[in-house]
Amino acid sequence: MHFNCDVTKNQEVPRAAGAEWFCFAKTGMAGLPLLLLRALRALHPPAPTISTAVRLPCPHRPLPSRASCCPVRFLRTSAAFCAGHNKWSKVKHIKGPKDEARGRMFMKFGMMIRIAVKEGGSNPDLNLNLAQLLEQCRSKNMPKASIEAAVKSAEKAKPASQHMFEARGPGGCVLLIEVLTDNNSRTGQEIKRLLNKNGGVLCDGGRHNFSRSGVVVLPGHDINSEKALELAIESGAADVQETEDEEEKPLLKFICDVADLHKVRVSLERQGLPVTSSGFEFVPRNYSSLDEEQLEAASALIEVLNDCPDVVRVWDNIQADS
């Protein structure tokens, strides 16, 4: 078997759909593509360990990147990329009182529960998507009474349709705007108005810039970059990203094919790792690089869209210039 390893340290490898290539970490074996690492591991398996707990790095090395729940950092060498997502994180964090942001987050969770119940019923034992969503609600400290009320409300809710609007924002960034509405025409007009007023425009083809993927989220404070890549190899994930939650706590996102979500999650849990949540997300295939002024404009646009009561989530492919 032959592998083409003619790749420089900072060179990016095209991430074709389904290809088993990872972005690069900082040093050593983590700088090799995952396909090669898997082959080497098969030829030279690691020595057995008594407990998976002793394999976790200790003391840990803090993750260098800080990013919001949407902007992320692939494990690679590019310093510009790391700094860019750090900057985007600081710009994108929800403005205003924390109580207001918390209330809006719970409202969005209620809308997502409504979608999940509509698609698969209200029994989480039979609806994996709902079960994962309820787990995510609990991880964000959404009150139990509010979760139960959201499920009951979803069962009795009036018929509504789910729709995805594709748009371009400041600096040419691509946005996917997921909505739940009982009036497509009204919501479409409102989305168009908000975009036009804040430097955006509806467009076609934006969906092709994203892939719908399975995502398993772990706390990231005890796992360094090389360990994260090792875990990704062992679990069968296709990518791993460093990010953070709304409270700026570090997280790791293990990205995989939709069909592999359960397998990746179980593999990580068997190693004693605390899974925060798992589910499906739209992951950018490529990123739009924005300068500081464009970042501010994009942040304002996304905030306005999120304030729209029919909007469930806004996905973006934004990367900040270093």
C-alpha cells in the first residue's frame, strides 16, 4: 500500500466528502493524515493499558483556541486560523444580559424539541434525535419543568413547517437560516427584510458549503490536541474540532458521518469520557475569511436573525483574518 505523504507542515489537504483526511495538529505523529495514522497503528498497535483512565494526559495542556459554539478550530498548524477563530469568538458571543441570552437559548431549544417531536414522536426511547436533544437541554441547565412543558407543547402544537433559507452575509460569508413557521410567506418576507437591512441577501447554493454531520461533544479542558486526534482515530470520527460553549468553557467536537453517530459516541463513552451531547449539525466544508469590520457586521446580522421568533438556528462558515 502506498501513501502520498508529500505534504508540508502548513499545507492544507482538500477535504473531499467521505475522504478519511484530518486537518493537522501541531507536532509529531499528529501531523500525519489520519488514513496513514490508522495504517501505522494497524502495523504497530499500542501496548495494552490496564485502565483507559491512565491514558488521559496528566497534567493536561490547555487548548490554545477559544471559539463560540459555531466558529471552531480544526486541529492544524495554521496560526492565522487559530487566531482568526479566537477573534470571531469574541465578536460573536451573544450581547446583552446573560438572563436574556439564557431565555432566548431555552426558547430555541423549545423550537428544536417541537421539530424533533414532529419528525419522530414524543417518546425519547423511540426517538433518538429527541433523546439527544433533551440531553443537550439538561447539559445547558434548562429546568426540568421547562423541558417537560416543551415536549407537551410540541405534542399539541399547530401544524408548522421546517425550512432552510440560504444567504450571503458581510464579506461573502455563507449562512443557513433554519426556521419553523406556520406561514412560509410571512417568515420568508421577514428573513429577506432582515438580511437586506443588515448587509445580507438571499442566495441559492449556500447549502452546498455545508455537510450535515453527526457531532459528539466532550469537555475539552483535560484533552490536548494530540490526545484528541488519537481519540478520533480510535472512535472512527472523521474530524475533531476545538470550540467552546456559551460560557466560554472549552469543548471538543468529534465530527462523523450521520450513520456513525451512535458508534462514535459509544466508543468515546467506553473510554470513560463524559459526553456532553450528541446530535446533527451543518458543518462548513470551507470557510469565509472576514476582517474585523466584516466580523462586526456579520455578528450584528446573525444576532438580528436569531432574534426573529421563527428562527431556530443560524449556521455560518465564518473565519476571522488574523
